Amino acid sequence: KILERCGGQAGIKGLTRVLAIMDNNGDKRLTKDELKFGLSDYGIELNIRELDDLFFYFDRDRNGFIDINEFLVGMRGDLNDNRRKFVKLAFDTLDTDKSGYITTDEIAQAYDVSANPDVLSGKKTKEQALHDFMSQWDRIDSDGIVTYEEFEDYYKEVSASIDGDEYFELMMRNAWHIAGGEGAAANSSNRRVLVTKADGSQSVETINNDLGLRSKDKDGMKSRLDQQGIKSSNIDLYGFSDNTEKPTVSKLNRKTLTNNRNSQNSSNRNDLNINRGDQNLPPTPQSMIGSRGSQVKPAVRQAWGDQNQSSEPLRTNSRNQSNNNSSNNINLSEKLRLILYNPPVALEQLCNKLQVSLASYNPRISMSAFKTRILALDPKLDKNTASLLWNSIDTNNQGSIEIQQLYETLSNKFGKDKSSKANLSVTDRAKTKILERCG
């Protein structure tokens, strides 16, 4: 009956609305009487025994109330096979000795409590912080040991509030550093390093099991890579998403880069000019604007079809000649559309693609995070093209861009999402939601 009222789908929005209708006093939880009279409105009359059985089924923590999480879990049931697979992978990641349960020592290997605010302030010891962290899973018998059944029970509640399997996979991969995934579900939290091998060749490698690794523990990283069958003579961290050092820029290069950037700021902007902030920025490291220095921006403008810019060919070194030529021949605006905006999407979907929380104030995405997501969404893309795509939207070299401005620019250039209410103002969207809640 409840599913019929929700249109046959156990979606979060529909089920939440049903619970809100039953919730007479508005405290966001149901008493036994509220459940009884709510079901009576749907034509379900229960005797005392049936009501007790049904309430017992929903009330997982036995506190005499049914909250939204318990209601969602009761309605949506167990984890499906795909979600259970990732819960098991996460459990196995923590269960290092393969005993079938997780101990405090195993949690301590993966979770560093030294930066916990309560530990830093002296309110809690490290042991107390670890115990509190484990208590979210150790919920059945509270014996200081987490079994798989307890771990899965916790994720039943988490899963109940997530509609899409793809987003659940992404959440589990990034939370527990489970490497792999494709498209929007591709992992982006595992550490990636530049590996130099014995023969001098280099490649960027993902450390599949990096839980507990310190940011500068190169020996530990080499050991983990060795377990993956990757032999390395050296590891570089700078230049990727896990930077630990700032680049050094000589005085001569600093002056040159500053002059180049000032020259770029005075020229016409391309049709995806996102950042409109302070132009008096500190000198930008050479690695952030590409190996061709100030020649990157004219190339970007040409690729976006700006006819007012010089058509002077790029000066490239012989090693990167082939990659640069292939990147310069593509239409950057079309490539960005195909990756992020094909078909046109709403702001929420754009945030999902870029793995940026829309709930945060003024959400932004950094250069390294943008490149990581672009390469994950289009595995055939090369890193040089990813850099050009970033340069095409971060024309002021600020190192990050606002998601709202990126969305507005894409929607203005390629059209808005006609299948959603993305074209409504914030006020109109809020009014629409209120009216939907009122029926």
C-alpha cells in the first residue's frame, strides 16, 4: 500500500513524504499509534498482534520509535548483490588478518585519530577516539569487535538513503580507498604517484591499498607498489593530486611567468571565461600552466574558435611534439561538452560528475581534482588534453573554479537541461518543492 502511494517506486522522496504524512506531531519519527492510524488511512486495519509485529520489524534499535532511516531500511529491504559486494570489499580492507572480524588494532592501522579535534584538545585519548569511531559499527553486542554482520547492518541504513547503485559504489570506493571503477563511479581517493622504474621509464601508478599510508612515506608506498608487482627505483609525489611539496621557481622564471600572465590578462578572454576575480595573483608555477608557458593560452583560444587571437603555431620540444599536435587539433569546447554536458544536465548532475558537494558553500573544484575526474570520465583522454581543458576554463590561473559559474557558462553556450527544473530560479525551485510537499 505504501509503495502504491509512492507510485510503485521505493524512492527516498516518496517514502519520506509518506512518513511525513503519518507523522502527526512533526517530530520526524513514528509512534505505534501514528503507524496504526497512518496505515488505516491506506485501508490497512491491523489487530494488536499484527501491529506489534509490524512495529517490531521497523523499529531496529528498539527505542519505541520509527525514524526515517529505520523506515527507509524497512521499506527498501536488504542490500542488493552489487552493493553487498562493495560492503564486503570494505570489510576485507579493514580485516587485515582475515579473521572474520575487525579489532581496534586493525582500525588503528587504517584510521589516524591524532588529528581528531577532541584528541588535540585533550578531551579524549586516542583509545577513546578509536572506540567512538568503532561504535558506529559495533552495534549488536558492543564487545569492541566488529563482525561482518554488524558492518553490513550499518551500511543497510546508509544504503537506504542512496537511490543509485553507481553513487553507492563511488561512495564506498572513495571512503575505503577501493581502487577501480568506471565513469562516474571511478575511484578518485587512492594515492597516485609518479614511478621511475629501473630502466628509466616513468608511469603514473595508483596504490591500490593505501589506507594508513602517510603522505610522505615513500618507503611504504614502494612496499605497497611492490605487492602489486610494480618495481620502482624512485617515487615522485609532486605534480599530482597528492602534492606534498611546493615547486621552487627561480627569480628569472618568476619574473618571466609574471610578465606572461600579465600579458594574458590584458588580452581578450575566450568564451569560457569562468574566473572574474582579482588579477593581481602571485606567480604561477610553470607546471600549472604547462611546459609551453605563455603559449598555452593562445592555443586554448584557437581551439575554442577565437578568431581574434594570434594563429602563431606553438613552439614545442621534440619529445612532446606528437602529443601537443594531437591535443591542439581538437575542439576543446566540444570535448568539454561531450564529457560533462552531453546531454545537457542540471547543476546537481554536473556536481555528481565532478564529485563536488553541492551542499557546501560556494562549491569549487581544484585543478588536480578536475583533471582526475576528466580522465576518469573519459579514459581515452590524454593528460595533455586534460591540461588544455583545464586551462580553457581557468583563464586566470587561480587553480580552482566555481561550479556554479562553470554550469552557467556551459548552459549558456550549449543550452539548459530541458528535462528538469534546472532553468528555474532558486526561489522558484524552493516554491515548487513546497507545493509538491503540500500535494
